[in-house]
Amino acid sequence: MNDRYVIIRDEQDTGTGRELYLDQILWEPDCGIRAGGSVRHDGENLLVHLWAKEKDIRAEYTAPLSPVHEDSCLEFFFMPEGEERYLNFEINPNGCLHIGFGRNRNDRERIVPDNPEKLFSIRTARTAEGWETKYRIPDAFLRKYYPGFAFSGILKANVYKCGDKTVHPHYLAWQPVGTPTPDYHRPEYFGEMVFG
């Protein structure tokens, strides 16, 4: 059974509660793709590690603001508790990153930072069973959107795996999304990530 929350541990903390699994299969039949990961911090950055077990990987996009959700894609949407606008980080196996900020799908600002590969230390790799990505979200970047941000309290969040134009279109999530058609931009369905 999927917990409604995970604990975001300090990078040096070996305690439990870091792993999360995208076990909500949404809107399409189960095609066998699996995904998961962890969110940690080091006091200066959120540290995101996401992985996918996926045989038929699609990785077409490389330019900023590309629709990477059409490729094999892993996504992290989040906001500090009490905020109304969330950040969404969407990334494909090429390390092509799409970032947005806003209240919902239609009220969003697209973000194109200078040299995102360096800013976020983006790394992607093919694995024996699929692919993975690791990146950081620096405190200085977070404070641009959440001036009072601290590595404490609660993040409202969801984590997704999708691939709209892959061989097997699929939609996975960490938390359930109660919409009749695909829509990840629904913060009312975010779960809780608690800084521990």
C-alpha cells in the first residue's frame, strides 16, 4: 500500500523513508513500466533521483521548453505547504528539462534558466532495465519562487512517469489523481513530503 507521505531526509541520514514508488497506474492499461525514486536534501539543495524500468525508451527532445511529456519522462511537481503555486520539473532521458510555475495547467509561467544542466547538475543514464535521472534544485533557485523556503516542514508534491508518444503510452503517479482523463497539473491530489 502506498503511503500518503515520505520523509525527506538529510543526505547523510541513513534512516528509512526516502524511497517512493509510482504505483498508481492511471488512464491507460498497465503496460509493465515501473518507476520510483527519492527526494533528499543536503541543506543547500533538494536532491532528486528518479528511475524507470522501461524497455522501449523514447528520447527525441533536446531544446528548452520541449514537450518532454511526449518522450519517456519523469516528473516532480511540488510546493511548500501553504503556497498556492507549484513548480513542475519534467525531464527526459536526454536531460532535456521543462520547468513551469503556477496554480494549474492554464496559469503557468514557463522557466528557462541559463545553463540548466550546470545549475541543476542534471545527470541521466541508461540502465540495464531502463533509465534514471539525478538532479539538484538549489536553495537560491527555490527562494526565487518561495522567498521563505527552508528545508523544514512539508512539501505538497506528486511524482509522475509518463510517455504520451512512446510505444506504450503510460501514466504512473506516486499519489492517486482522480480525473477522468490525463492531467498531472492537479495540486489538490498532491501528497506530503515531510522534512525529517
